[in-house]
Amino acid sequence: MAYQSFEDLDIWKRACRLATEVYKNLKDCRDYGLKEQMTRSAVSIASNIAEGAERNSVKEYRQFLHIAKGSAAELRTQLYIANRIGLLNKSITADLVEETKAISAKTQALVNHLNKTN
């Protein structure tokens, strides 16, 4: 299937699922500062993938993909902190970190693909 919209991208779908999982796992969290940072980072990943895909240049697309990767690194850091302070258990943290790493790697693969085709 040819690319029609960012909604077709597996990486965007995975990033949306990740954001949803972060929200679900933090729904009862009373540490509002960390909760807000984590949900914003998670939402930023999918949002930047979408925004970049809708830009009119490959250069801008790559730039937004790099921002998405940065947000993934930010979220990963926050997940480790949330685990260390007892906000998330080890299993949930490991699952979310693994998915964040996978999304980051796929984002880099998309950047590499864009570099080769342009």
C-alpha cells in the first residue's frame, strides 16, 4: 500500500499506542509534575512523526523525526526515574522502555531511508 497519510505509518500507530499505555499506567499517579512530563513526552513522539510527515519537505520531515527521537529519549529517562521512585513497577517499566527503544530505532530507520532517497 502506498503512503497516503501519517495514519498509514506503523511507527505513528505504535507511538500512539505507547502514549496511550503511558496515560493508562499513570492514571492514578499523584506526582502531577512527573506525570505531566511523561505524558507530554509520550504524546510528542507521535505528534512529531505526524507533523513531520505532513510537511512539504524531506528536510523538515527529518527534523521532526529527530525531535520525535529526542522525545523518546526523554520519555525513556522519565520511565527509569518513575521506576526508581516506585511510580511504575519493574515489568511495566521494562515493557515501556523496550517499546520506546523500538520506536526510536524505527524512527532512525525512517530517517536513514529518507537520507538515501533524497
